[in-house]
Amino acid sequence: MSDFAAGGIEILRARARISRKGQPNMKIKSIDGTTDSPCSCGSWFEHWKKFSRQTITYCPVEGCLNTDLVGAHVQKADDPDNAWYIYPLCSAHYMHSGELHVSDSYALVPASKKETCER
């Protein structure tokens, strides 16, 4: 096998690893009526960035490439954990009422100000 062909195979393998990394493997649901409780971080999206220590460009919902991200109040779907979390979603998915399939590459940050920004 030529060096060029071997290099091409490695590029394909790397692309396959990258495409699997952000696959949707977590289910969440947005919580209604939570925008009335402001956060001292400036916004709930800033809260998420500060406490997750992550950056994000695109909405992590399966198949979505929107970039207008907000910090959404969410809960884990189909999980006994009833805690509230902040998770980045685009404005369209923020208003979604059903389950969302998202990447678990991004952290769920506690929405409780007592556990985070009011410590």
C-alpha cells in the first residue's frame, strides 16, 4: 500500500472517530417558565459556560446547526433524577416541549444558584 493510500485511510478513521464523538446519546426535556429567575452570571448561557468550563458553537441537538444559543433549564428525560440543569440549546429547541436527543459531550450544569454562582 502506498504512503498516500495509507494516509487516506488514517484520515477516514480520524473522521469516523470525530463523527461519533458528538453523537446524541442523552435525552433531556426543557422546563417551562424558568426565565423569571435571573442569574448573577449575566445570563444562563454565561452561567453554563462558567461552570461547565466548555465552549460550544452549534446547538447540540441531533441534526441542528443553529448558533443562536441560550442557557436552557432542562431535566434529564426518562431518569429518576428530577434536578434542574442548565444546558446550551438554540432558541428554537429551547421552546421545544418534548424530549430532545443531545450529545453528552457537553455538561449539565446545576441550575441551583446556591450550588454554583451564589457560593
